[in-house]
Amino acid sequence: MESAFIGLFGVLIGSVIVIAKEWWFDYRKNKKDKEYLCIKVSSMFDKFIHNSYDIVYDEGKDDSNGCRTQQVSLLMFDPELENVNWKSLPVDLMYEVLDFPNAVENANKKINGVIEYESFPPEYKEIFDERQYQYALLGVKAFEIVSKLRREANLPERIYEWDLIGNLRNKISEIEILKTDKDEE
């Protein structure tokens, strides 16, 4: 009887060791997958933030007809990478990252609506104001998402050479004040 109990105990201990080993290896693999995903997507968001800044501060240039034209094109954003485990992220953060292209597309649609219906040559002021406003919002939103990604993977925060995010936030406030003043007229 005692030997049966010892045998059963040995089987249980062996099973626990196997389960713990599998859990540990899965945990380590998921952690590495998450870190890799966060690094890849963070670099994509950093590039987007810098390109947004370029759009926000694109004042245009006069073409041969004397009309103001943009110097920086609108952006697209596609974070859908292969060979990454999206499920390694918390669901709310995964949603924010994968939904961001929709925010970019909606911003571009708003800008195109202003191009089509609200702005006139030669200055096209309304176009530039809407481009600056939409991309300042997108740049700040991208910064918030990339900050969450960095925290999730214990990566260091990005230190920008100048107050890039502060400048984007200031531009948002500036344009919102102009919009409020225009609405009151």
C-alpha cells in the first residue's frame, strides 16, 4: 500500500514538473513575442509621429500659378506585420494599434472633404488648417499608443530632440481656438 502511495506521489510530482516546465516556456515565449511586437510597432509609430509633424508644419509653397500647394503628402499606416503574435498584447492595446489605420483613413477623408467642398485658391487656407489639425491629433494619438506599447514591454520612453509632442498639442489648441472664433462669427 505504501509503495502504491509513493508511486502515485511520484507520478503527481512528475506531472506538476512537466506542467510547470511547459508553462514557463510558454510564458517566456509569449514575453519575447510581446517584446518583439512592441519594438517593431513602436518604431512604425515613431516614424508616423515624425511624418505627422512634417505635415503639421507644412506651410506649402506657391506653384507656377501662384497657388499654394502642399509639400508633404498625406500618410497611410498599416501595422499588420507578419510573424508577430498580436495576441501577446492586452486586448485593449491590440485594439488601439490595429484600429489606428481607421483613424488615419478618417482624418484623410475629412481633409479630402475640405479639399473638395470648403477651400478655394490661391491660398487654400482651409486645407492647410485641416491637414495641420488632423495630423496633430493623429501624432498625439500615435504618441499615446506608442507610450503604452513601450510600458507594456518595459522599453525606455523615446526622448525627442525637441518638444515634438508639445508642439503638436500647441497646434491643436491654436487651431481649436481659431475654429471657435470662426464659429462665433
